[in-house]
Amino acid sequence: MSEATTTAVERKRPSLNINVRDYGLLGALLVIVALFQFWFTHGKLLSGGNPNFLISQNAYVVILAIGMVMVIIAGHIDLSVGSLVAMIGAVVALAMNKWDYPVWAAILVALALGAVVGAWQGFWVAFVRVPAFIVTLAGMLIFRGLAIVFLTGGTEGGLPRAFNQIANGWMPGWFGKFHDVDALTMVLGLVAVVAYLLGQWRSRAKLKARDLPREFFGVFVAKAVLTVAAILYVSYLLANYKGTPYVLFLLGVLVLAYTFVLNRTVFGRHIYAMGGNRFAAMMSGVKTKWVDFFIFVNIGVLTAIAAIVTTARAGAAVSSAGNFYELDAIASVFIGGAAVQGGVGKVSGAVIGALVMGVLNQGLSIAGVDAAWQQVIKGLVLLAAVAFDVMNRRRSGTA
Amino acid sequence: MSDLILRMTDIVKEFSGVRALDGVSLDVQRGEIHGICGENGAGKSTLMKVLSGVYPHGSFDGTIEFDGEPAEFRSINDSEHAGIVIIHQELALSPYLSIAENIFLGNERATNGIIDWPETNHQARLLLDRVGLGDKVTTPVLQLGVGKQQLVEIAKALSKNVKLLILDEPTAALNDDDSAHLLDLIRGLRDQGITSIIISHKLSEIRSVADNITVIRDGHTVDGFSMKDKDNSEQRLIRSMVGRPLDNLFPARESHIGDEVLRVENWNAFHPVDTNRQVIHDASFYVRAGEVVGFAGLMGAGRTELAMSLFGHQWGTKISGKVYRHGKEIDTHTVSTAIANGVAYVTEDRKRFGLNLIASVAANVTGANMSEVSSFGVIDLHDEISVAERFRNQLNIKTQSVLREVNTLSGGNQQKVVLSKWLHTEPEILILDEPTRGVDVGAKYEIYGIINDLAAQGKAIVVISSELPELLGVSDRIYTIAEGHITGDIPRAEATQERLMQLMTVGEN
């Protein structure tokens, strides 16, 4: 039966096409990390407190990139997140310092405010049909202005220690120490490894059961080995320092939750459908206006989380906080393989994109590169990543 | 007296193996108005694109002689330079620019790149006077109606010293007065020595304005006559246009027609931009269970507009009328309510309105009925793939996997994906708009088979098509629609292409 051979040959091609981008991205991240680790910083990038610092310092980019990737898949953009981080940071600090709210209440206020602001922008985009570029450009000005108005002195410091712990603390060492490393962190690392392997194995088994295209077994194993090694190595580095930062745990939860939302929920599917062909989505009964609206509510809430993390990290609300955060988030999403015209993008891509930006920030700083040159380099990396993507897509004929 | 301005001989044009033009010849005499007739898809537009250089010299076989010299146009610029200007059905004016700016767009009255406004406006004025348009030359084009925009296009053509003017369906979007004015203008230009080719579906109009007529069918020149000939009747035209034999293109079907399922009463809809133009006038029709009802109409007659305004008010404004299902009035004013009430609309433009081309077959198939494969907003990917596999088998969709992107599929298979999407909503009433457009012959036969199966299941089916043989092949009953009016309701047994064509081309009652 000659059909078997042709399908076997054909089966390989699409799976490779689909994954080239993901592997390329992951590979690029590894190459960048290796370059900095072994060359530019002479081993400092991944030593001592630096891995921990890398995570806490760049958590905001990951959080914002998750919200931004959904906005961009739907074919919009959000320029206001940086200013909104400053404004919500101001409100959360005032709530605790001036209005004597307990920490948990201040956090709830921040999240609610994020949702309200998101609803405000979503209203203009979805129902009045003002382009998101304009709505959020206006938001960028409005929220920055309000942040300055709220923080009359420009800064509101002296926040409760419990609040600052959110971005600067570590999870308690419940399992004690094992050979001088934090056991909880290693356990979490192992749990992640097992969950990852199970998930990968199950999805591969399902594809096999239906005889659907899947990766070569060798590639599959190599990917698994690399990923497991990376997870364990990072766990070890963190455990060797002070353990698992709270923010890392928060990031893990957000990444898993939003991967699920985009891949497995009707809401997520509607976002892709709208981005891919808005007319067709409308003609299929997708309530495109409401989807638009909730995408903005969602990024509002995520921006509030980013604001909490940023404010806690600094231990103070500053009216100039969050400057250029929108650009970091947008750059991460596009480095992560999202398409400018919408319809394409992944949470995992956005997170890796954010990590690329974070490693660049951190590595260049450690290597003592001037801040001005750091910007030049980040700009060139963004351009190169997207150019690579565009050329790649043109070659495979799906542009 | 055979002073030919244009002679096209044995033009053959292929698109990836399909012959759109298969030896078409066209002779046009200097100073005449030449009509070209043919069904949709006969090859008229392709022929005009060959002539105007859209398809460059060398991409087709055959010879073109223009103005006594062999013509080898490589682009539209070449053909315009030679004096051929084509005015398309969709006007190509820039809406925010003034009339004068549009006339000289790309051909500015300028010295060293600096526009000479007095000269521009003066020249524009002279041209507007020639076409009988009194508006100020500084008026932005978007303030003009379609009829006047058409005149601006002609003025633009005149500014390029046109020798041969080609008008593609010039009156399709015009009312009677504007049409009459336009036809007069073309006659006037003839007296000034400008030759015109006019492509039109409106046979009475062609016969009134043309000196000679060429009929194209299936990529061949099948007839040509002068209006001075003895037999110049509309019957001859229609016979030439549709005269293809009906072979066994359609799978056989026994109709079992039940009770009325869908009834639409007094449906009206207005153009969404030109909100005073009524496009659908008091349309009333019904469809019974197990019945396939055809809608025949020419391009621009309002077939798609009728369907899309019915389905979730996705086209038009000021929509009024009533929709009944089994005698009970139903709400179809949003897509969701229409789907919930058992109505499905398979679009004529699958790439624009039907598919997310960069998503998988499976995602497209479940796209209009996600609730069936999800619970509490979470999709069961297993279910989704099973559903997609079911339709893949049922409709014989050829793809390596249901997880492949839809844009890797052929046109016929894409069409089956759209059909699957709508069958997955489990509709009782299916409106199929050009279900076989851009689909090869084999897949067409399969789609007709699917339509028959659906009818056998007792669904009420509407098929909208520009191809009369297709309608005659699949329908139990055919409505004709002309200029937004339903002009006929003909049982299959009494329907002939000639009769349908007559009802489709009747003017404003």
C-alpha cells in the first residue's frame, strides 16, 4: 500500500513547520543565556542571587505580556499599561498608607480598579469602535497624569512589610534544608518536571491514537531532556540561594491559567477566530464586541497585578513607575512570534519573549553596558526576531 | 468599411490548467459601440484583463491588434498609453479627494512636481462639461452618488485621450435616470469618435445602445451579430448565452416535499452606506421541508443582500419584514438568534466571511457551534476532533489531518469545511450562497450530492446561484430576482433557462 509511505513522508513536514518557530525561540533564549553566562558576564548571570533577581526584576514583563498577547491576537494593541501600572501603584499605596486599608483589601481595590479601567477602554474599543491604538494612547496620557495627581509628592513610600514581601519574599522552607539547599524549591521543581512529562506524553499518545502528525521521537526526547534539565537547573540555582520567590509561584500560576484560557476555552478560541478573520467570526455568531470588551477588562486586571508587583518590588509608589513597560510587553509578544495582523500568538511565546528581554536587561547590566546602548541592542533584537518571523512565514507561504 | 480599431484573435488564457478563455476572437470597428454579453464566469472580465494588460503580453496565447498595430501590453500603463481605458464595476476613485484631483490622479497637471491648480481645475471643468456633470470640480468625490462618480471616471478616461473606452457593467448600480443619461453620454462620445465596449447583463440596454454584439460562453466566442441584422432578437441573445447542453452534471434525486418550514414576508432592506437606496423590495417567499429552492438573479440583483440581511441583519440598514418558521414568527436579527432558530447561511465569499484560514479544519468546523463541544466554556479538544473527523468522513474532506490549517486545502475542500461548520449547527433551514463558486467539477458533483442528502433529511434549502444550469439541476422550485424584486416563482417542471433569464432581466416593473 503506497499510501502509507506517502502519509509517513507528509506527516513529518507539517509538524516541523509548526514547531520551527517554537524551537527557534527557545533555542534563541538558550543561546542568549549561554552567551551571557560564559562570555559577557563570565559566569555571573546565573550565580548567587542573580537568577532570583532576574525573575523578580522582570516579573512585570511576563504578566503584562500575557495580557498583551491576547490583545494582539485579537488584532488590537494596548499602549496604556505602563501608565496604568503607575496609577494603580499610586492607588494601592495610598489605600494602605492614607486610608489604612489592610494589605488584602488594598490588593482587591487594585484588582477592581484594573477591571474598571479595562472596562472603560474596552467600552470605547468594542462599542464605540474607536481604534485601540487611539483609546490606549489616550489612556497612556490620562493614567500617567492621574498617577502624578494622586502622588502629590511624586512618591509614596513606607509600605507595609507584608506587601513588599509579595515581590521580595520567598516561600517558607516548609521541607527544611537538604544539603544546604531549600527542599521545597527542589520539590516544586520535581513536580513541574513530572507534570510536564506527563502532559507531553499524554498529548503525544493522543496524537498517536488518532494517527495525527507529531514530532519525530528523537526531537520529542531531546526537547523533553532539555526542558527537564532547564527546570531542574533553575530550581537548583534558586534553592541554592534563598528558595522560591513568591512572584515565581505567581508567574507559574498565571502562565498555566492563561495557557489554558487560550488553548482550551471558548473565550480563547473566539479571540483567535476574531484575529484570524473578524468577519467570519461575526458571521459564525461570535459576539465580537463582548470578546473585545473582556480582552481589555482582562488586561486591566493583569496590569493591576503587575502594578502590585512593581510597587511591592520598589517598596514605594512612584509617579514615574512603569515607564516604557508597554513597549517591553509589546516587544515580548512580537519576539514570541505573534503576528502584527492578529490571529497568531501564544502565551508560551510571549513568556519566552519576556525572558529574552529580561536576560538581555540583566546580562547587559551585569556586563556593564551603558543603559543607552542597552536600548539600542534591545531594539535590534526585536527587529531581528520579527524580521526572521516574517521571512520564515513568507517562505512557508502562510503570510 | 471594415476599419477595425481592435482585433483580438484566438485568445487562450489558462489558470493553473483551467482554460478561462479558449480561443476567443473579438473584432471592434472604429467608432462603434460594441456590446459583450455572457453569463457570469463566461470569460468577459478575463478577456478585458487580457486586453488592458492586467495579464501581461506573454501570459496568454493569441494576438491583439490595436489601431492597426500589434499590441503587446505589459501593464495597464501600456494599454492606457495606447488609448485603452477600462472602467470597472467597482469604481476606483479616492473618496476624499476632489473631482479635479481624481481626474488627474497619477497624471497631474504639474511642472517640476508642483501642481498647477488653476490649470487642473480649468481642464477638469472642460472635461466635466463634456460628460454633462454640473458639480463644482472641487467637490470631494464621496459627496457624489454612484451615477455621478461613474461620470467622473469617464471624464478621467477622456483626460487620457482615450480611443477605446471599456465599461464593465456600468449601469449595475445605477437607477433608471442615471442609466439613461450614461447611455446617452456613450452615444455622444461615439459621435466624437470614441469607440466603446460595453459589458452588461441588462440585455434590453445592450440592444438599445450597441451597434454590434459579441456573445461569449465558456471561454469561446459563440455568436456575433450586428443590430442591423434581421435576427437581432433578445431570444437569440439569450439562446447564445445559455445554450449549453445539460449533461449528467447532477446526481439524481427524488423529492419528498413536506410542510412549509420557512416563510419570509415583505422583506425590505436599504443599502448600508447609500441609505436612501432600497436594495430589497417587499420580498416574500417560502421554503418547504425537503425542498430545494433556487434563487436566480444577475450580479447586483440583490440575492446575497437578501440572504445576508435575513441572516442576522449582516447586510443593510432599515431592514423590515417578518420571518416565520413552521408558521411561528422567529427572530433572526443577530447571527446568534438566527442560528438558535435553526437558520444557517453559507456565504458566497468563503475567504472573507466563511473561514479563519490560519486556523485548523477542526477549529473552523466547530466555530459556529462551540457550545456543542464545550462545557462551562471549556472546550473538549477530543470532542472537537471527533466532530471534525465525522464531517471529514461524511463530506469527504480531503486533508491530511483535521489539525491542518484550512489554507492548505483546495477550494472545493474549503467549501466543504464551511458546509461542515454550518451543518454542525444542526440547522433546519440552510441558505447556500453560490455553494460551488471556485470549485472544480468533481467537487461540484459532491456538493450537489450533499445538497440532495440534506433535502432527503427534510431540511429546507435555499440555493443562490449565478449558474442557471446549476439551479435547474438542483432545485425543486426557482424564484427569480431582479433589482431587488422577486419577479417569478417557477416550479422546476416549467423552468427553462430562457424563461428564467427573461424574468431576471426585467427592468423596474
